[in-house]
Amino acid sequence: MLIYVIDDEALLAKASERMISETVPEAEVKGFLRASDALGQIEALEEYPDVVFSDIQMPGITGLELAVRLKTLSPNTKVIFVTGYSEYALEAWKVRAHGYIMKPLEPERIREELAFLKSDQAASDGSEGADRLRVQCFGYFELFYYNEPVHFERRKTKELFAYLIDKRGRECTPEEIAEALWEDESDLKLLKNRIRVLINDLRATLRELNADDVLIRYSGSLAVRTDKVDCDLYRMLDGDMSAVNSFAGEYMKQYSWAELTNGNLYFEYMDEKR
């Protein structure tokens, strides 16, 4: 593992470098006083650090600007901010940092952050957390079970489930569903019959996955239980850094009705980087 440490205060930079080296003896740790020097080394040597521990408030290129630059230059690098200013937490979240530690650095916090990164990578690789029903909203919508994509007999059944996920547990009436899934059709009686067929099909699909309890039926309405799925959207809205980091500006891109949510997410999470 290659770790960069960036802090414009020489004494703090050396102390942080030493502490990280002692806490993670198997890692190669390199210290820099300026973000520009770290970026220059990456560009010149094509040396891509696994993790960067960086101060935020620095002259020249700030830590926030560094995180944005790294997304292009070294997209697999994880950024953990180390700062004495708690007011930067929101900004760190918006540039999709992977961690946030208040100074002074302590071995336990270093271990916690690196352990979190490791477990998060393992989960995305499928080595952990594979027993959950996982929903992917970013990019194209997909449902996975044991990390295998779920096959839907009907294309519209999949779209119905996507729509319910988008509504985040809110009750959805047949009229709302019809307007979203068949925006060019107006025969509500016919559409309600179609929706009943789709609901039965969706329930059968979920039953095969032992996930019958994901759906909630109200009087004439339908919703999902958000606590029964592992969803990138839900985790991002809860402040999960790995989920925030996975959003690249595209959301359920195969569905036109999802454009409104995508626009809101883009404005909230991507526009700050421009």
C-alpha cells in the first residue's frame, strides 16, 4: 500500500507521516508540504497512491481542490481529510472524500479509516455482504441478489420496482405509477389492470429471492421498505462516503421519469465541483 501525507506545516507533516508509518508498518508512506508536489509526482512518475491523508486549508491547491483533481488523475485513490476545522465536513462530503479526521491524528482513527476502506472495497468486490439484496441506482438501474443480477420476466416489472425505489418508501398510488410508466397513455382502467399484473409479477420475483417483505401494500397503494435493501441512493443520502463517491452524475439512466431525481442529485453532489 502506498500512502501520501500532505500538510503545509512541516512539523505536522513529519509527525503525521511518522504516525501513519508506525500504525501501518506494511505501507510505504510519503510526505509532501504542498498538494501540487504530490500531484506532480503522480503525473511525472505515474505513481498512484492507494490513500492520501491531506490537510484541507493549504496555500495554493487546497485539499478540496486536490480531491477533485485526483478523481481524474488517479480515480482509485482514496482521500481522507485531516483537519482542525470541523466546518469543512460538508465540503469534504460534497467532493466525495472517503474519510474525515479531526487533528491531531491518532493511531486508532487511522486504523478505523483504513479498515473502513478495506471493508468497503471487499464489499464492492463481492467478498463480503454478498447475502444482501442490493439495488444499483447510479448509472443503469439493476437489482442484485448474492451479487448476481436478478432476471425480471417483464421489463415493466423491473421499471415498477425502480420507480418504487426512487420514491424511497413513500406510498405510490396506481395513478402515480401509471403516469410515470405510461406517460403517453390515458386509459386509466386499462393501466390499472396492467399495474395489478406487474405487482403480482414483482411479488413473485421477490418471493423467489426470499424477499417478500420488501414490498408494503396499503389500501390501493404500494411502497418499498427501505431498510430491506442495500441501495446506493439510500446510502448516499445517509452520508455514506463510498456511495457518494460512486455517483458520477447518472441515475437510473434508462428511465425518463428518473431525470428529475438525477437533476436534483447532480445539483447537490456534482455541481459543487465545477
